[in-house]
Amino acid sequence: MRHVYLITLFVCVLAVSVLGFRGTTFTAPPMDVFPEWAFPGMKHQPKFRPQSESVFFADGRSDRVPPAHTVARGMLREDDHLYRGKDAAGAFVAGIPAALTVDGKFLERGRDRYQIYCAPCHSATGDGNGITKRYGMGATPSYHDPRLRTMAEGEIYNTITNGKNTMMPYADKLVPEDRWAVVAYVRALQRAQLGKATDVADAAAKTSLGIQ
């Protein structure tokens, strides 16, 4: 029985010596369990590292330019309303894309993105009196201007995407869904300026406001 204990202890010590403890940081390459002759071509496979040189291609580059008219996986954007704010004819569309659900969470996301990227110029209320106006930015429009109130949501989305006049594009900072969330929040800001207590539909909210 004593030999069983000794053998077990020896196996444990050997395993720890070879494999190490959980969470151990190794400074050397892992041990090769399977020899190269047993699995030829599996251990040392030829490969190119990013931006490395290649003697195979005529231009000497390992990075290849994608073929024309190809689309990366997951990037086929067929919904023009969602990704361009336009219809099939190229006209700006009204309303939020049907693929998106406008709820409290969606508006909260829009408020968060708006506060980060839009409020410095357009202000927290959307009146165009953001902090940048103190430093010479005097051409920021108010979202409460009738022209912008009646503007199609698709055109607002397009402005966020591609920029306009002194406003830079934000396509590199906001994914399409976030841009639409900002559009929805802008509509909420506009509605808040003209809203009345009688617009509140929730019964509990009406009671708290003293509305019959």
C-alpha cells in the first residue's frame, strides 16, 4: 500500500514539474508532446505575418488587396434605410428603420452617445448653444428650428454619417444603430420643447401631474 502512495506522490510531483501550477506564466515555449515525425507539417506551418515581406507575390507584399466588388463577412448592407437613411430611389426616408426597436433602452443609448459627441456643439437641449460656442463656433444650428423639425430622419442620419459644412462625419465613431439612436434622441429633444402635460399617455404619470 505504501508503494501506491509513493507512486501517486511521484506522479503528482512529475505532473506539476512538467505542467506547472494553474495561472503560472511561462517564459519558454510549451513542451512538444508529439514529435514532428509523427505529425509532419502540423507543427511548423508556413505563414505570413501582418505587413511582412513575401517573395511569392510580384509586389513583395504579404498583405493582399481584396478583389474588386467583394464584401467582408457580415458587412453586406442591403438595408438602405438602416445603413444609408435612404430608399431604393436614393431619397431620404422618414422614420426609424423597422429593424430597430425604439424603446427606453434605445433612447438611453442615444442620449449617452449624444452627450459625448453632439452636446459640446449642439448643447444638452439641442439649441446650438454648446460649450464650443464660447470659443468661436457660432454656426451651430438649433434642432428646434422648423427646418430641422420637419427634416426627414434619414437626412439627419446622413448628416451624422457624412458630416455637413463645419460638422465632421461621425461614421468612424458611431455604428449605424447608434446613429439612429442619436436621431431618435434628437426627436425626443424636439418633442420636449413643444410637449404639453396633456401629451402624457401613462395613467400613473397623469395622476402625478394632476391631469384628469
